[in-house]
Amino acid sequence: MGIGAIARVRGPFTRAEIDLELRGAHHPYLVRDAAQRWWVRKPLPARGILAESVGGLLGRLLGVEVPELAISGDDDRCGWLSAFVRDAHHWDRSRMGALANPEGLGRMLALDAIIHNEDRNTENFIFESLDEPERFWCWAIDMESALVGMPRALASKGLAAPRPHALPADFAIVDGMVETARAAAELARDADDGLIREIVDVAMDAAGTLDREVLSEVLLARCRHAPRIVEDYLARIEAR
């Protein structure tokens, strides 16, 4: 089973009359496409689109909850689209015990370790309110700053784990998180070489960037050694 292409959504796009409070360095905003679907749109440079693409595609492979991803296909080649999550809230430690998918947090940490994402801050978690009272679903968003978007810089890191300095101050590893992070790392380790290269090809096609072979080799290496990288990252989190 292949990865499939990243969808290119064509306009016209209609900006929401009343914008929600969407925060971020790249000034995201809410739009509706011609099919009446709502997206969060971010104008990103090519390296940001590459990082989001690899993060989203590899995240799917590892079972990480990532909103549907796409790129805009009209006049803005570098428009990144992430499906809008309704009734969503950013990081709140008190909601951890009410998550319907707590295992997703462990998988998210494994993904961040592999793609060298040091920007998992309070804004880059989404807790979506579910129909059940006081139940939430956690989504991983905003991976544009991950070093995987700069292949040669990532290659210079070798098998080093990222620093967890941006994680919320009250973030803590809880029961089950280590096991699911390790399971995701094993999935990455055991993934077929062709599948990892396909992720790189699809992401590179979306971003229009170079260094395809560099990224293929470094991502393959980090996936093959994912258990070690993830263990190092978890230890760094615990040691904060």
C-alpha cells in the first residue's frame, strides 16, 4: 500500500468573516474552499511545506493524529492547508485525563524525535471537544519548524534527539506514553525502505525543494535507529 499524493486544493478561497484566534509565527488564517470545506491556511516557505509534508505522512504511518493536510493549488504555491478542527483548545494539562486517545501523545513524541521537531509548544497541541461531556481528542499540528525541512541541517545532527525545551512546562510523561512511543519507533524502524523513500518523494514534490537523496538517506537512517532516538528524547523530557 502506497502513501498517495498530498492533495492540491484549488480556489477560490474565502476568508472567514470573523477570524478565530489562530496564533503562529506564519500568521495562519481560516478559509473555506470552493467545496465548502474549512481549512487553516499558512503561507510557508518551501522548507516549511517539506517539514509539514514529511511530518504528516510519516505521522500517518506511525498512527499519529494529524488533521488532513493539503497544499493550495492556485496563485500561492507555498500555501499550506490543515483541516480546521472545530471546538478546539490548545494545551491544558487538566485535560490529559479526559483524552479519548492518550496513546496518541506517545506516538507524537516518537514522530517529533525522528523528524527533529523542537517546536512542540503549547500552541502545537489541539484538544478537540467531543460529543461526550468533558472528553477530548488530541491532534498534533504545526511541524513546519522541524529540521526535516532542511535535509542537510538534519544530516548534520546524525542520530541526535531534539531538545524538548519548547514542550509545555507542565508536560509530563504519563502511564502508557512510553509504551506507545516505543511502539511507534518500532514501526518506523521496520517500515519498508521503499515506503520511506515514497514519503520523501511525495513531500519533495509538494514542496518543490532539492536534496531529495540527502533527505532519503537521513530519514532512512533515523527511522532505522528510531528506538534509540526516541529513548534519548524521552530521557531528555524526563530530565527537564
